[in-house]
Amino acid sequence: MIGPARHTLVALLMAAGVAAVTAQIRERDREWAAPPEAAAKPNPLAGRPETAAGGAKLFRVRCASCHGEDGRGTAKGPDLTAPGVQGQTDGALFWKLTGGNARAGMPTFSFLPEAQRWQLVLHLRDRAATGGGTR
């Protein structure tokens, strides 16, 4: 194969690989759900979307190596723009960032100040709303 056809094939194989790994990660953490009280916790920064920029900086440093620069996932971490992630409450995402999930390879970010973890949640929402692109 030559030219664009080869690039298309490589892209399709990579996408299939990411999808397979994401399915394996989901299978490992099927029971990883925030408790109801954590899921109900509102994001105190929800009315301040400009704070998502701080979350973008944190994402590049702390998350992009596993979830990709655009948040759409890699072989190491799932697509954070996917409906299964975006359908969760801000409180649930905050809880998951805070505690991590060792079984699925998600580290804990409890060492980050609460405000920074909430900024990451805002950034995840912004990332999905902009189709994974940066602003």
C-alpha cells in the first residue's frame, strides 16, 4: 500500500486498538462508581467556566500522557469525551479524580488542591463540548 491508503489503514488499526484497550479498562473497572453522596456533590466552580483554563494546564501535565492531548483516549486510558464519562455528574468525576482506581491504572490526584480537581472536571466538560479540541 502506498500514500493515503496506508495512512488510513494505520489510523483504523490504531483506533481499533484503542477501542479494544478501552473496553478492557471498562471491564476491569465496571464496579467503579461514585457513592451517591459523592456523585451529588456540586462543582463549586460551575458558574465560573473561565477556570477551565487552569484545568487545561493541569490536564496537559497530569492526564494527557494516558488520555491523549485531546482527551480522546490512548492505549493507556479511555476517551474522556465519551458519553459514558460525560454522562457522569461533576461530583462523580471529582470523586474518581480524587481516589483513582488502581485496578484500571488510574492514579489518585488527592494531592492536588480541591479547586484544581474541580478545574480538571470543568476542563473535561469543556473538552467534550469543543469536540476534544483546545481553546
